Amino acid sequence: MTRIGQRVPAFLGPSLEAQRASKAELRASEDLGAPPMGPTSRPVVRSDEKNVLPEVSAKIDLALAYARAGKPRLANKRLDEAVQLLEAKKSQSSQSSAGLHPGLWNPLGDTQSVLNQAKSAVAGLAKTTAVRPGAGETPRVVVLYGTSANPPTGDGGHAGIVRWGAKDLKIDLPDDQAPEKAFENLPADEVWVLPVYRHAFSTKRDLIDFSHRFEMAKLGFENLPELAGKIQVKDTERVVVESAFGEAEKNGTPLDQVKVGTIDIVKHLAAENPGTRFVLALGGDTCRDLLGGKWKQGDELLKMVQIAVVPRAGVDGVTGTDPNAPKLSDVSSTKVRASADLDFLKEVLHPDVLSYMMAHGLYAFAPKANEDS
């Protein structure tokens, strides 16, 4: 007979400590939405029962909530964000002179363990939980694509992005507060092309007159085959910038101090279109600028819109890149502006855009000044 407090030998059965651990693991498995534990199933450890980095734990919790709500795409997106956060912490740790002493609390290792288990739980839920539509009325979704259109390029560049946004892009609209209300895999209702009126970066202000670029954008985008009526070219940035200039003049503020960014454009459009959900289509290099803090009120902007990333040739993939993103060529407006080679220009421009450039003497077709005899 075993006395109270005596350690139970392994061959006589599990100890009280082991029984408690088993119950905790069962609760954890249930909390994470994993299938009931069986003789061959592996228990999942709850993130709050280990030394898990809190920011990663929050992403894991959201991933599991989306998985239980039947939103596998959003579940995996939150898991990807958890992975990115953990990798960033690992990088910081490896660069730290202090490092982590062996045998001491290791939040990185514990977090990785819980993250691995969460991935398995989400994968299991994806197999057993039906994909569910979002609750309530499906919102109107508009893709915003800002471009200098200086000039707008064809299917290997700007037009390819516009076509993808209108036809192939699938959009997720998360709701972290109520995952059951989130929407997944929605098509865009429209694409609004927003030519730049005044570039935010001083090194990129070699723009020809806005009226030319606006007309070329309309020629290059609004009549794409099979997409007529779904694409609009809007002068919203001109309206917002001129309004800001007017306010500055009233207040006596120098015009060179007026800073209008994408955040101002989005706020203007949101006020005019209540209930519309906006998606910002960006090239991979442009997205790096946004995530790198170069944009005005970039953090606030990221809360107002979803981001869809299209990588350009020669630019590494960026987190958030849409799996249906088109494979773009390395054609750029800079190359087009410098070229008068009609064979090349016919390959990379909409024919109506090329005709407009030639008719108005733009870029390499500009009349050359007469040299003194």
C-alpha cells in the first residue's frame, strides 16, 4: 500500500503530477480546437501555460479563432504574421551581446514549440471545419491603385496590375474582434486608378502635366477587354491636393510645407463612400516604402485598408504578396520615357497611349529646340 505523499513508481501508474499535466493538455487540446485526444494524438499546449512571447501569442489566438470560425485563409495569414514576429525576435536575439544563457527561461524556444502546435491545430481545423461566409451583407470592395502614369505601361506593368485587381485578385476582410463576421476570397467590385497629382517624394517629381497623365491613364485602363465599366480613373488626388493648397493659403502656410499622402486620399474616399472596404494595390518595392515608415501616417493607413502586393521583376517577394499576382516584366515608365523606339514602345504600351504620346509630343517625341546655325 502506498502512503500519502509517497512517489508512485512508474509501473504502478501515473503520478498525481502527471495526471494534472494530462488534464491540462486535454483542456489545451480542446481550447485550440484540436480533435479529441486519442491514443495516437499529440496534445497541444495552451499558449498561456508556457513562456510565450505575448505578441506572438496574440497572433496565435487570432489564428485559432479564425480557424474555428471557418476562415482558413485568415487563420493562415495570422499564423504567418506570428512566424514573422518570432523570426524578428530571433534575429534580435542573435545580434544581442547578452544572448540567452543555456538553462535559463527561453521564450523563443517555448514560443516556437507552441507555434508549431498551433499550426497543426489550424491544419486539423481546416479539415474538419466547413468554410463559412461572413455574417451580414457582403460589403462593396474597391481596389485602389495609385500610379504616376508617367506614362502608364501595358500588360507587363501598370495595366497588368489593374487587370489583376479587377479580375483575379481575391480579397480577405478580417474582423479580429468578431472572426465569424470576417469575409474571405471576395472579388473586387471595382478598381479605381488614382494618378498622382504631386509626388510625395522629392526625388520623383519629374512629372509631366497632370492632364496628360490623367488622359493617358483613361486610355490605357478604362477600356481593357472584358473589364469595361469595372475600372475608373479618378482625379481624387488633384481634388485633395488643391483643397489642401487652398486651406494653406487661407492660413498663410507656405505651399511647399503642404504634405498630402495616401492617407488623405483614402480618408476622402471613405467619407464619400461609407461602408465601402478599400484594398490598396502596391508593387513590392512600394510596399517596402510603406512598411519602412516612409509614408505619411503609414500605421494609420494600414488600419484603414487591406494591402495586396504585386512583386515587380527583380524585386524580392514581399510579405502579403497575393498568390494570384501577375508575373510582371521589368518594363518601367523610366525606360519608356527615354525611348523613341517604336517597336519597343508598341510592345510595352497600350496603342492608344502611344498614339497620345506621339500626337502631343511627349517624352522622347517632344520637339527638339532648333540649334543655332
